[in-house]
Amino acid sequence: MRDKNFGGYCLGEVIGGGRYTKVYKAYSFLAHPPYGNPVAIKILNLKAGIFEKSKLISQFEREAEIAMQLDHPNIVKVFNFGRFNRYYAMIMEYVDGKNLNEFIHEPGKYNFSALVEIGYKIACGLIHVHSHGIVHKDIKPENVLISNDLKIVKITDFGIAKVPRRWWQRDLFDRAGSERRFSHISYAAPEQKSGHSDARSDIFSLGVLIDELITVKLTIPEIPGKNDQDYFRRISEVVFKYRKTQKLLSEYLLIPDQFKEILKRATHDDPAMRYQTAEEFAFALSRFIEHTDLSHINEN
């Protein structure tokens, strides 16, 4: 399949994918590539029954049509989609980096402001998504791409997104959403699990994501009178326990209480108590970055 022509591109190495798709880095052999060079191409796997094939194709095309409406620096651009040489494919912007889940689990710690900046950029992407009446519904680390220098942050995968509909039409994936967070805690907002989601559900998911990102990737400053090993063990215990209360994972980190309050509001169980728009959430994050002295937190 790698020798096939996908809109002027040939497939290279596999860079991602899921149960029904594979994503390849692809290169053009044309003098003037239509979408730049390289790109990412998502290929649909149709090794399924006839009914399931039809459903997969419809969902794949729906995802592409939703994503093609969006054009923002913090969203992966989908250029085109269709059937190429018997394969259903989606031609997308290539990001030289990894998904945020890979970033979280690879070795290395980062300074606080850099991690908050990642969350802010995701919030900016959500502002654009919501301005089109779309609810992503699956904001989780796997669905955020980040460049190796951390400067580029982009939302991807609109496979279960909720789009504007008439009042009598239902959400096709009303209860869908990621139910995994350290194998226990969901990124999906409580109301989403019961089949009711809106922009505030994405805000909840992003708040959970930022909480996880900060807890796992923050460079821990030296703490007078504390043994580093004991401190890391205590944080590890917090991270891998099921969150039975509304407490944040980052509650035990030495970060400003103001920031913890921002995350607590974003992840409140009651949607009415959260930030009501992505603009409000992004503004709170940007204001925190601009007006908070972070010099006491390890800024390597």
C-alpha cells in the first residue's frame, strides 16, 4: 500500500492510529505539492463486516467534514478526504512531534509556565471549535499533538464530535468519551456520561488534562527539610489512586493556590459552576500567566 498514490503523496512510516485507522507520514513526489510536504494521512481499516464497513465509512467521512470547517493554529488542519485507490483516506497537516499522552509518559520534567502554556493553547483551539457550534467531546492527551520544542500544540480527532442539530435530532455519540485516566478516572464530564454535553463538557475535559499534565510533568523544586524520594512517593500515591472526591491530583503540589482554584472551577461536577465558555477559561489561564510571579517555582 505504501507505493500507492494518495492525492500526490506516498505513505512513509506509521506515526499513529487506533483500532480502525492508521496514520502515516506521507511525502509528495510532485514539484508543487498541493498541501505542503510532508503531510499526515489517516487510512481507514475496512477489515469488518458489510454493515460495520458502511458505519465506519460514514463516521470517517463525518469526522473529516467536521474538521475541514476548522482553520486555527491550535487545531490540526484537514485538507481533504476521499477514496484513493480503494482506500478511504484523510490528508492532514503533519506535526513534527508526538501526542500529549506520549509526552506525558516519556522521561523528563518541565517548568510550570511551559505546562500552563500548553493548556492555554488547547483552550484557544477550543474557542475556535465552539465558535462553529461543535463540541469535541473527546479532549484527552491522545487527541492533542505537540511539537518537540513544545511551541506547537494542536487538537485533533473529531470522530465523536457533537455538531449543531435541530432540536429533534440526537447526538450520534451522546455517551461517548474517554473513560480512562490512569485506568480509573474519566476525562468525560459527568453530564456527558448521561448523554448531555455542551461546550462546558470540553472545558471539564481540558481541566482534567491540565491537572494530569502538571502533576506528572512538573519539575519539583527542592523542598527544605523533605526527602526527595519520600516526596515523589507521596505524589505517586496520589496520582494512581482513584479520585473519589473533587480534589485535584495537583492539590498536593507546591503550585499557586490561584491556579488550583482555576482547575477546580474548570472541573466542577456541576456545569453551571464551571467556566461557561472556553474564552473565560483561556482568559483565566492567560491572566494567571501574565500576573503571577512564578520565580519561586523551578523555572529551568
